[in-house]
Amino acid sequence: MLSPDNTLPANAPRFGSTFGRADTAFPTPFFDRFEFAPDLGADIGSRKWWRGLATCAALCAMTYTLSPGLRALPASTPPAMGADAWEAARAQSIAPLAWGGDTGSRMAATDAVHSLTDTPERPTLQLNATIGQGDGFARALERAGVGAAEAAQVTRMTAEVVDPSQIAPGTALGLTLGRRENRNDARPLDDLNFRARFDMKLSFTRVGNALSMQRQPIAVDHTPMRIAGTVNNGVYVSATGAGAPPKAVETYIRAIASKVQLGNLDNGARFDMVVERARAATGEVQFGKLLYAGLINGNQATRMIQWTIGGRTEWYDAAGVGQQHGGFAMPVIGHKTSGYGMRFHPILGYSRMHQGVDYGAVYGTPIHAATDGIVSFAGWHGGHGNMVKLNHAGGLGTGYAHMSRIAVAPGTRVSQGQIIGYVGSTGLSTGPHLHFEVYRNGSVVNPGSVNFSATSLLSGSELVAFNNRLKQFTATR
């Protein structure tokens, strides 16, 4: 009952309200007093946190215990595809345009595809073709789509200007093929442009039913080019580094080496050469043969040009003295490091017969045939490393060892001065050099014992004409 002031007595029982008043008299449930799944990111290390961790571990253990396991489910699998099947599946997969482009395959046709009875053609085709090494002019045209009869006609017209077989490999052909009445026929040639010669372009144009040829001459300057400089790291490296063409430098070295030991040049030695050069108005440049070879080594000046006498062309120095013939030329530009005879072998560690002469040279220096001959051996030869052997007339032979690379094959005929390999350090070698041997009737002999030479000299009117020609090159220095 209520007291006079409408309040409950102090000892009266209190009942909870449906609105969750704070003064409810119901007891708090057990699970409400303990939070079994607290936030493990807060209050780390507290009793509540450890209780949550235990709950998490219990739930994980229960999940693992009740799980069915991780055993593989039995099922049938298709066999692995082969290479052809894989390429076909790849081309027709989710990205057919991406993968089909490099296989040549296309997506399979569906019922929505209808074959066309006739497909339209382009009115003209513009193509580019190139004459390959060992190719023919007419074959290149036919391969580009020109009919055989029309290709033969163009070849005959081209022959009026230049031999079609002499058109340089790599020449680009620009073609335009016209409309054809029957798709089984070759398209007619409407336009053709190419460089037939260094100084001539040709163009063919269809006028009505006939082809007309137009010549387009190209202005060419034939002024020779002079290259001069200081020998720093060998003649070959210095000259090519100054812009001289490699073939001209090789000719220069062979010519000068007949007069000067290039392996023992003084500091500050200078080379000088004049090379044929054709420079077209379109910017292209072609180099020809070496015209003049000069070398200043200390107080010694060597100047040489080519001169033809008695049907034989060779290099002569300023005094009209030609090159030696019949003897052995130096096989490499270098300095002698070891002679023929007994010596202590630096690798084997004992004395034995050294059956040749060693010439020290820079790695990669060209090695030349000492005289004309036939390659009897080219390959690996034990301690000699990469080796080439040549057979010469009169039962003589020569051997060249420790090469880094061989440039000839067995059975090849070589001439004096021809490159047969390059200096290296293969086999039993302590550094880059050439080991040179000489054989007589198959037996090794001292290279110094074989020396047959003859020298040609100019005199009289030939010498006067020679000096006038030499002055043309030396006066412009």
C-alpha cells in the first residue's frame, strides 16, 4: 500500500518496469555478467581479453574437429592437351583475336555465318618488295604479285639501262598493282619505282595498256676522301676510328707492311690514306678502292700508290720500288716474341722444341696467308688451339695457331695477304699472339730458312708518270 505521500515503504519489494528502469529488482543473468567474445584488439592482456582468446581457441578447435577433412574429392579429369590441341584451344578461347593472330587460326563458324558468293577487291594495292641475296629481279616482281609476262617485260626494259642481275641485293621496289577483271588473273602493274644503279632511278608507269619507263639520273660527286690521323692503339683501330672503311684499311695495312714493321711504330706515328668515294645527291655514300697509302714514322716517310705495268697491278713506294714476290709475307702485324728452337715452355714448365715463331699482336688482329695456297686443315689442334694449315707449291706448307676465330674452310684456295683468321689465345697460350710454323715435305723447318723474294722496279718514262701521279695525292696534303 501507499504511504500518505504516495510512495512505497522502504522495505517494499520492487518490480522491474517494462521500460528497463535502473531500479528493477530482477537478478542479472550469469552470461550477462561475463563477456565471452570481447574485442581482442582492446585491453590486451586483461582477464576479459584472455577470456575472449580462450573462446576463440575453443571455437577454432570445435570447427577443426567437426570439419570433414581436406581430402581431395574424387572426380574424372581430362588428359593433358598436346601442343597442337593447345594452340587450337588457345586461338579459340576467350581472347581469339589476341591469341589467334600469331597462330593463323580463327574462331569456328556458327549458324549465323553465311558464305558470300563474291567478295569485293581493293581497286589498287600498294606494296613494297626487296631483292634478296641471290635473288633475281624478275622473281622479286613475281613474288610481289606481278604476272610472269609483265615481269619479263619490265626486266627487258630495265636491261636497256643496267644489267638486272647487277641490281644490288637489298634494293627496295615500290609497286602499285591495279584492278583485275578476273580474280584468277594476276593484277596489272600500274607503277614501279626502284634504284637501278647508284646514279640512276627508274620508274615505270602504265599509260593506257602499255608501260612506259622514265629515267631519273642522280648527281654523284666522285671526289676521293682523305683520312689521316695518329696511330694510338694499332693502325687498324686508329684508321677505322677516324672513319676509314675497313676494307680500305686492310689494303692499306698489306701495302705499308711490305715496307714498314707496323708492330714497332714510334709514338706519334701518323697514317695517311686516300680512298675512292662516290657521294650521291640523295645522301648515300659508296667507298671504292684505296688510292694512296702514306705513313710517317719518326723521320721515315713511306708513300705508296698502285701502278699497273705488264698487266700486273701492285703497290710501289715513292722510289718506284714494288712489293716482293715469291717469298713469304708477314702473316700478322706484330712484333716477334719467340724464335725457333729449344725454349722453356711457360705453361708446361720444362724445356722443349719450339717449332715456329711467335708474333705478339692485339687480340682480334687479322691474320693473313703468307703466300698463295690451299687450306689443308682448319679447326681445333690440341695445344695449338684454333689452327689453320696451308699447302703451297714446291712441297712447302705453313701453320697458324692460337686463333680466336677461323675465317676459311678446308679445301679453300687462298691468295697471299688474304685474311684466314684473327689473333687469339686459344690452346696452350699465355696471351694473344700468333704461332707461325713452316713445313717442307711435311716436316717442320725453321721459318727463317725459307725466303724467296723478287722485287719489281720502275724506271724511265714509267717512273716519270708514276711520280706525276704520286704528286697528285701528296700535293693536297
